[in-house]
Amino acid sequence: MPLTIRKAETAEDRQRLFRFRYEIYVEEMQRPQRYANHQARTIIEPFDETGHHLIAEDEEERLAGTLRTNFGGESRFDDYHDLYGMDCLGDFPLERVSITTKLMVRPEHRLGTLGMRLARKVYRFGLQRGILVDFIDCNAPLEPVFEGLGYRRYRSRVQHPEYGDVLPLVLLLTDLEHLEAVGSPFARLCRENCPQHAARRLLQPGFQAFHPPSNLPTAAA
């Protein structure tokens, strides 16, 4: 059955994805969730208020997957700032930074391409909004998957309050050289959408030497 990916635009869309989270995290995975509402069977986090949510649904509007991204120009990173060691950014402008979280896919779609389709969609969205740096965290089994997308290691593992031992990873969205080197599916999107951008390298541990290209369009408000 074909799946459609779109932004969650309405309050009804968001309630459906909040219930989907509960179904996956609490009922299936039995993970402790500090924002779980067991009576309403939802998980609604403070980060959701300023987040952009993608949802994948089938022809019967049944959710198959979701993903959330937050932009620094709109969201306070708060706990994530310390979890990800974002002091490494130095004076890098936060409006060029995003955090991507809450990627989840219904069990019957996990062996398919839906997770990759959601990732490509949020990557393109980030480029459109002028994002240059995206942070995520993941448990050990998913590290090769995200590194294959172009994310890279920049610090050691940390303890997430809900997901335990996780590894923060970072993606430099316009580093075409790195994306091509790892065979990332983002490379073609980068070439098509950022032809004027020079490849960006992680020049040293941290981001003190990493600056956005001077000809990058101003990020949308």
C-alpha cells in the first residue's frame, strides 16, 4: 500500500502522531517516557510546540512513521545543549542549526524504505530553511545507518535520561565531499539544491573553524 509523507499541519494530525508515539515507545518498546500520558495514551513533549513534524500515512490515513525536527531560530535547545555538548559550536549561529529526533516507523515498514524517505524529506527541508548543522542521537545498533547517511562522530557516548547509552552524531548538510565519500543518499540532494556551496569539512574537533558559506541565502524566519 503506497505511503504519503507530509507535514503534520493540524491539531488532529499532531494528536494522531502523539498517540502513535505512545503506541511505539510505551506499548511496543516498553520504554520509560517522562511525558507519557497513560490515560490519554499520548506522548507530548515541550519540544513539540516549536517542532516541525513529518508523518507518513497510508491510503486509510493510518500512521506508518513520524519524524521531528527543531530549528535553532525557533526553539530553545535547553537539555539538548548539554546532552550534545553544543558548546562546541562556539559562535556558530544557532539559526543554522537543527536537532532531529523522534524518528519511528511501524514494525511492518521497518525493513522497507520509509525511514530513508523520512530522512531525505527532513534533509531537504533543512536545506530549504538554511540549516547547515543537524544533531541527532542514537543507540548503538543504528550508528552505522546514520553514519551511512553522512552523520559523523564528534564526542563520546552519553546517558540519555530516557534512552540510556546513546551516541550524539552531527551532519554538516553542505559537506558534499563527505556525503559522496560515504555514499550518502543526501549527496544527490546536496548537488541539486546547493550547487553554489563549497564542500564543508570538519577542520578540527568541535566547530570553531566551521563557518557558513558567505553566499548562503538567509534562513527563513
